Amino acid sequence: MDKQEKESSLIYGPNDNVPTGQSVLLGLQHVLAMDVYVPPVIIAGLLAMGMGEKMSLIQATFLAAGIGTILQTKFFMKMPISAGPSFVPIGAIVGVYMAMGAAHGGMATVIGSLAVGALFMIFLGLTGVFQKVINVLVPSIVGGTIITSVGLSLMPAALNDNIFKAPGNINENIVLASITGLVLLTAVFLGLYFPKAKHFFKVGSIILALAAGSITATFMGLFDWSAVAKAPWLTFPRFNVFHYGIHFDLSSILTFVIIYAVITAETTGTWFAMSAVTEEKISPKQWNRGIIGEGISCIVAALVGSTPVTSYSTNAGVISITGIASKKVFLSAGIWFVALGFLGKVSAFLSAIPAPVIGGVFSIICATIMLNGLKVIKGLQTSERDLYVVGMPIILTMAMILIPSTTVKAAPEMIQYILESPVAVAAIACVILNLVMPKRLKNQTD
């Protein structure tokens, strides 16, 4: 029975060959499900960039995401991985930019600090330290808890940022998100109820939902087609090291070393989540290769003018919904991202998709990620101590989500970076609790 369930959980496994035409479409589905454009939009707003700089930053982000996805999926991690810009460094990037001269050298320092800081990740992989740390500190119960925290930590962005607090009328946003989410659930239901139609409804459920949401938004007057019409078809990203130059500053580099440590904690949770949904265990070599690939991807991202890229847990949720885990599909997603780095009009279209449409899909994806974490924990033989090892990090995840921003800003700057990442706080707490909570003796009875 277990074997049958395992075989039926995925339509295509990581090494299965999906037809090229289908993989191209499914790769686009992953791109559409990721909010890759959000971090550059936030940074552009905080730095008061003009429209030209903003679009160039978005294109650089797409290019970095594509290169990172291809490097990890094909050459380093060698499992279905999709890279995207991390939200963690946003505050540090703005702070370093302003402190180091703003428009007069600030971005050159950001680029230099990001590139050098990424060497920290590469060092962890080349020395084998990363895999040893994972083996000692992150057993299955910790990994499952981190996956759960990843899904839980993304919920506010899915619901608040994309629906309740998104621009526009809140009632219209809720209606639009509800329609999008309902179409997604209906497509999945039809795929499960009619197995012969699974390859259309279940596999393409996210594209169907986003298409339905975008069409509905157009009829509601909520889709801004003017930005798409004004955007050029072909443009070249100019927000890069050749445009701004590169400068090194020790304090800025140390700041980003801390940032990369937090990103590493988050990306570890994503890899655990991907391992759970693809039903393939990560080998010691994969851990080391993966962190090397992450470091190289971040160096590339810095040089092309993007924020550091990290593995996105969103895509683990997409796999859970669609049943497609083929690396070929993820390579297609990487190629799509690279193309979007040069196709200005398509980039503008993706950026114009209303936030509630993304939120309607994203919220369901978050739930699937969280449930996959709980599924890992459920399969383990647990004791009373494990209730606290699992429970306290979940509480801390919620605490970091709800903590007032004024409280975070009152903490020392280095602590702020950790507090702004619920996954990092949960991961640290879970590791410590698993080490210090006494294990029940084998001869102990209830």
C-alpha cells in the first residue's frame, strides 16, 4: 500500500522526461507562481528609483533567478530547484546604499559586499562544513519543523501583503483572490475526480487559476495594461557592475555575511521541503554542492545588479499541487527567467498581474508546504520531548510574524536581520531545543 501511495503521489518524478512542449508551459507555471518581482519593486520604492531603473532592476532579478535556477538544477544541487530574490537582505541593501553615498557610490558598495559575502557560502560547501552541520544539528524532526515554519511564515505575505493590505478596494481584492483560489481548487478537484483529465486540470491548475484571475481582474478594471503597452519588447539590463562599478567596505561585508547566514537557514528549509515533496533524500554531496551553487548564484546575482537569490519554497508547493517534479520543467523555468531578463514587455505583464491574483494561489501553496512539513513529522516515532521541539519553533514563527516593527527596530542591527526572518528564528530554536531537551531512556516506561 505504501509503495502504491508513493508511486501515485507524483505524476512525473525529478528524473522523468516531460515532453518538451509541456515542460515549457509547466516551467512558465512555476515562474507565474513565484513573486520574484516583489523584492526589486520594494527596493526601487525605498531608493526612490525612476521607472527606467525600476524595470532594469526587475530584469536583473529575472536574469539572476534564471541563472541560479539552471546552476542549481543542472550542475550543483541536481534536484528541482527554482531560485529567486531573497526578502531578507532588503533592509541591509537600503541601509548600506544610503550609508555609503547613495547615488554616489552606494550601489557599488552593495555589489562588492554581496559578492564577497557570497564567498562565505562557497567556503561552507568546499570545506564540507555545511553537510557536517546539517548531519549533526538537523535530523528529520528538525527538518520537518523547519518545513512547517517555512509554510507558516509565508502566510502573511500571501494573505496580508497580497490581499488584505494590497492597493485597491479590500472587498474587490478579496473577491479577486477568492475567484482565483476557487479556480485552482476546482482544477485540482477535477484532476483528482477524472483521472484521465489529470494532465490538463491538476498539472495546469496554477496557470488556469492565474489566467482566470487575470481575466477577472481585467473585467473588474484592476489589471493595468498601460504599463504593458508602454514597455519595449526587447531591452538589456543595465543595473549591473559595469554600470555602477564595485567597491569593498569591511563593515558592509560583515553585515552581509550575517545576512547570508540567515539566508542559508531559510534555504535549508526549502531543500528539506523539496526533498519531502519529491520523495528523494538529499545526499551529503548534494548538501555541499547545493551551498556552493547557492554562493555562486549569489555572486552572479550581485554582478548583474540583483539581490541575493535563494531557493524558493513556493515551488515545493507547486509540485505538491501539480504532481510534477521533473528537473526538465525547472530548467525550462530557468530559461523563462533568463528570457524575461531581456523581454521588457513580458516582464511588465508579469509585474502587472494584480497582487490578489497572486495571493489567491500563493495562500494555497503556503498551506501545502506547511502540511508537507507536518507529514514528515507524522512519519516519525515521537516522544513527549518532541512536542516542545516542534511546538516552540511554531510559536516563535507566529511571534516573529506578529511582533511589532517598532520592537524589531529597537534591537541591535545584526539582531534585526534574524528577527525579520521567522524561519531563521524557528530553525535556531528548533536546533537548540533538540540538543538540550533530554531524550527519554529506552527502559523508561510511561
